[in-house]
Amino acid sequence: MSVVKKNKPKLTSTALRSWPAYVCRLFASISEIDAIFASADNSAIHLYSVVREFDESLYGRLLKKEGRLEKEFPELSFDFHVRAHQGRKPYLAVPFGAELVFAR
């Protein structure tokens, strides 16, 4: 009788971590971001980067991080938003029901 070994599926780095944990690590280096919230609908995961005030110098760095997130999780569809809290609590700058993913 011969023994047949089944190949185990290889776990990629993407499979070993969830996208929210990756978002925390990835976006933490952008000091202007005070919080990130997420909500989902049938078409995409909406990520809201909440900053104190809008600043053009932020967008280049933010776009690079967003691109890395999309490359790391190609099976997911993301829609990115930047919201300014202007001194309010960050959760007041995002749609009701959005969940906190990252906070300083």
C-alpha cells in the first residue's frame, strides 16, 4: 500500500495577516493621520484617513501607502477618503457606523 501525501496550501504573507493590522502598520508612519476608520458596502472597503487639517504635502505619501495596500491585498477593493476633523473628535469626521481601525 502506498501513502499519498497531500500538498498543504502555502500560506502567503497576506494570508497570515488581516488587512486592518496591515493598515495600522502601514499608515502609522504618517504622523498627520490621527485615525483611520473603515466601512464596507457591496463594492468596496472604504478607508477614511482622518487628519487635523487638509495639507497638500500629505497626499503624495498617502497615495504611496494606499498603493502598497492595494498591491498587498489584490483580492479586496478599497476606496480611500481623507477627512479633516478640525479639532473635533475624529469619529465625527466620518460616516456614522464606520469602525475605528487605527488611532494615535
